[in-house]
Amino acid sequence: MTEEIEYVRGDATAPHGKGPRIIAHVCNDRGGWGKGFVLALSRRWPEPERAYRAWYRERASNDFALGALQLIRVERPLLVANMIGQHGTRRGGRGSAPVRYEAIDEALHRLAPEALRLGATVHMPRIGCGLAGGSWDEVEPLIRERLTGRGVGVTVYDVVG
């Protein structure tokens, strides 16, 4: 069953709907948390940042790497999906953006069975397209293939104002 992506204007940290909801966003692979959408998450809940920083600190003994996924319950029935889909935090010498589409694809691939198991919908800003420098034309097909194509409902939030 293929779902359509629902686009709304609003705050992805206040996802619409009832039942289990996962707020998905892209993190970098350098342990940095301090700009962009993560600030909105941290204003609402301390757990996603705390979990991400511990995950990074202990990376020698866990799966922290590009393409990895970390799910954190912030309140019933909300979870946050920290997805490692950005290499570093700045553009490279030739202007290459930090976004890594293959890593976002892998993280979404890991997210789908978790969302299905929980009966959850997935809510997100335009992941990988802010500070990571990605193109929505590249990211949207990954969401369609990995999530909506498997029957996971997805809502994308565009900031109001």
C-alpha cells in the first residue's frame, strides 16, 4: 500500500494526529548539536540531544555512523528518530554540501520497520535540506521509496512565517 506524503505548514515538533508518531530529522556524524531543527527539538525535550551526545561519545562500541538510526521516546506516544545523514557540519573545499543521500536512504530504510512495528506515522521537516545543504528533489524520492512505499504515513512540515 502506497501512501502519499502530506505537506503542511507548521511545527514538526508538534506533529498532527493521534497514536504513535515519530519525529524524524537528520544529524551529523561529528557529534555537533546546536543549529537548525535540533534547537527546536531541544527546546521541547532534552532526551534527543542527551541520547545523541552519548551515542556519539560511545561510538567505538555502538553503531554510530552515517546511515545509523537512534529512536528516543520523548513522551507517549511521541518518539524522535536521530538519523545520521550528514557528514560534518560545513561545506567542503569544493562547495560540496554535508548531506549524504545514501546515509539518509539507509536511515529511512532502518526507520520503516520500526514505524510499521509501532503502528506509527512519521513527521519531519524537509530533512537534509537545511544546514545539510541537500535538495528536496533528491530526498523526497527516498522517503517515497523507503517509507510511504511501504505503507508508512509521512507528514512533512514547512515552517510558518
